[in-house]
Amino acid sequence: MTFPSTADTELGELTLTRVFDAPRERVFRAFIEPEQLARFWSPVGTSLPLDRITIDPRPGGAFETVMVADADGTEYPMSATFLDVVEPEKIAFTVAGAGLVSTMTFSEVDGKTELLVHQTNVQAMFRTPEAVAGLNSSFDRLVEHLAQSA
């Protein structure tokens, strides 16, 4: 996604929690393996071509994606840097040029995985109900992916 300059936007926080019926190691790996990420890391109406993903899951490593709109081919690049990667517990990254910091915490709860996503410096346009629904649609895709690859 192309993020607007933080100088002209209202920044805030966003927190989401989802529970996945899979071990946390499996859920964690889905976020750092390009072949898996390509199957879910884009909202409904977009795709994420495997050849447009770069993941180097270590502090300082690159996390880059290009989502493509299914309807017209519009591209939405995202360039981020990993801040912290603790397998299978935590992934944190910052989005270049936006100041957005996203921290994902993976907890095991009764054989399932609770994913807590906490984001700071989030532009107002990415905190709207529509934007949150788009993020949740990616997590819905992850549910399907985990079920199909079980």
C-alpha cells in the first residue's frame, strides 16, 4: 500500500485479535513464508503474486509486498523493515515512509492460536470500518488457507 505522508494525517492506534484453529507455529510460519503469505495477505478483491514478495525475517530484514487489484491491476506496494522476529511468538515491522509500526503476538490458547495485532502511527484512512474489514478479510483467507493445508 502506498501510505500518505504522516505530516498531513491524523495518526492513531489499531488493535485486532483473531483466534485460529491451528498451532501457533503453523500460524506464525504462514506470516514469514512467501508461499503461504501469497495465499492470504491481501484483502478480498486483491491478490499478492508470489514473485512480488520479499521476506527476510530477522531484525533489519526486508518485508516487501505488492498487492494487485483484481478488477483493474492497480498495484499497492508496501515496503517495511522487520524490527523483531521471535519464532513462534512475535513479529514486528515498520512501514517505510509512514512510521506505522505493526506488532503481531502469537499466543497458544487451548491448542489454537490467538493473534493480537497492535499497530501504532496508523493513518485515519486505515482505521475506517472499511479498512478494518479489509484486514479482517485477509484473516478470513488465512482461516481458509490453514484449513486447506492441514
